[in-house]
Amino acid sequence: MYGGPGVKTNNKDFPIPDTMKACVLGNPGEVKLAQKPVPVPKRAEVLVRIDAVAICATDLEIIDHGSPALIQGGKPFNKNFTPGHEYMGTVVALGPGVDEYRIGQRVTVEIHAGCGQCKRCREGMYTSCHNYGLNYGDVDKGHRANGFTTDGGFCEYQVNNINTLVAIPDAMSDEEATLVVTAGTAMYGLTELGGLVAGESVVVTGPGPIGLLGVAVAKALGAQPVILTGTRDNRLAIGRELGADHVINVRNENVVEAVKRLNDGKGVDYVVECSGAPNAVNEAVYMVNRGGKVCLAAFPHAETPVDVAHIVRNNIYLYGIRGEGKSATHRAEAFMSQKRFDATKIHTHTFALDDLPTAIRYAKDRVDDAIKVVVKARGVAAHRVAAE
Ligand SMILES: [Zn+2]
Ligand SMILES: [Zn+2]
């Protein structure tokens, strides 16, 4: 029988099995289905029945080479680890003392529950928790990063600290709710830049999911103009639908000159860098005006050249942001539930959990122009394509 001391359940409406289907990492690149015990919520935690989970580029990196996931101080391979961090679902069990959420409530989740006791957590910067990854054994500080340092969402149930939950309205679909944390990451970037972007000019570089929703959030915050740059016209077109006033294909023109031309030769107030391209940081600092601010939201794979003299001479600010801190997901969800932008424009495919390897392939190879690929444990028939 599922349960634990002080844990509340509702067996009639939301029966919980003892074990569940979960994807686990084997060797690098290998994802397989396994059975795991359904985890039991502790103090300040709930059990979420996972109704949908989106695949993120970071999941693909974890599946392929392990980092940035860190399990017991090492890479996550062959440790029965379940990746996946962009999930939503229904609260089906409450840990001892939890009265902030009710059983049956639909929620989406943030990735990071900081330890709650370090300097950064106390400042709301829980994505930069100083006890990051200290989740096991004697050094367990209660920190969690779903799908990074603790089990994530490619399974049927997961425990979440109540600090990571964001309530969602009935009108928001499961698929849309998985995108709240992506919009929340963009919102965190704009928060760290100062947050007051109404009437200010913003460039977003790189039309991946965070960049596209970065355009939407900047526009919803009143930025003017919002300019999106990238290499693929179909992605730039989606950026326009999400609110970009101008788009620039960097293959066709000099992007710095094009940005300046759109701003009376002056450059913009803010750049949100979401491309991770090797020349992106220098281009960003050349695009902002004097005293402008640059948010670095992408993880480049190689060391990146930076024109420090230009930055100093022009009093330019650079902000590295990590994830979705300072409750930014709540502000993003507020925009989404008020329909200030339609995040579902970046959702392209849905697969059954059993089809996770196919879903991963779609996301990785951008099959059929895939952007956000969502996986659901229920309500979607698994379709095995015989020819594959
Ligand atoms: Zn992600
Ligand atoms: Zn902390």
C-alpha cells in the first residue's frame, strides 16, 4: 500500500500504485524503460502525477554526455537516474503538514528547489544554491533540481517541494503548462536585467524555445521594439507571431549593423543572448548602446571571445543567468493564463512516454521542424512505426 507517515492521499479519485513506469539512463545515449517505486513526499513536498513533460536541449545533453546532471558527485549514467525537468501534472498526495495545495490540483513545476538556507537561496537565487547537488547521504541539504541532481519527469510520478509548484488554470492545456518554466527562464533573464523594459529596446538572439518565449515575455512587458535574430526563417516567422517587431536573418546581413539601423544608429538597451554561438557575446555587446545590458542565457560549448575593452569603455553590463530564479515562473504563468502570448506556438509534437526514444529523436534532429516535443504518460496512444 502506497503511503508514509503523515502523508495524505485520496484513494478513490487518485489511486497511487506502489511502482511506476520510469525512463532511466544506462550508458551514454541510452534511455530505457524501467519500474521504480513511486516516491513518497516528505515535509513541504507533494507527489505530482506527471501528465506531460517537454523535452529540453539540456535533457539531450544529459542523455548523451551526462553533464550538467550530477548524481552523488558523478555523471548520471547507470545510476537508475530519471532525467526530464519541464513537467506538469496533478497533485495526488500531500506530504506531512502540507496545506498549500490540494489533491486534484493541476500544477506545473520549476526545476530548482534550493536548500532554502544558504545565502543565495535566502536572496531568491535558488537556481544558484550554494548547496547545489548536495542531495544524498550525510550531506543531503534538501536541495533538489529535478532531472539534474534528483530524479526528474520522464516517469509517471515525482515528488516536488511546494516551493517549486505553480498552480495553473483549467483552461491551460497540459502541453502549454510544460512551457511555463521555459517562459519563466526568459522572464528571469529580463528580471535580472532590471525588469522595467516597457518602452525599452530589446534584441533576442537565437530563436530556440527560450529565445522565442523571450520575445513573447519582452513584448508582454512592453518592450519596444523587440528584435529577434537567428538563422532559420521558419523560426523567425514564429518569433514574429509571438510579438517580434523586427526579425533579422544573420545569414543575410550584418546583424550588428542591422540592429543599429533599426535604432537610429544607436544600438538597443538590452540584449538577451539565447544562441550560444561563438561570436554571440561580442555581437551582443556591439549591439547594445552605452550603458546597455546583456543577459547571457545560453550555454556555449566552447570558450567564448569577449571584447573586454569595448565593454569597459561603454559601461556595458553582462549578466549570466541560470534557470528560472526569483519566482519568475509565477510571473510567466500569469502572462500565459491571461493569454498575453500564445506559448503553444512553439509546441510542435506530442508522443506517448513509451515512445520517448522517438520523441528524443524528433527533438534532437528537429524532425518535421520540431521545436518543443512533449511526452505524455497517459492519454496518448503509443505508435510504433514499423519501418523505423
Ligand atoms: Zn529545460
Ligand atoms: Zn541554497
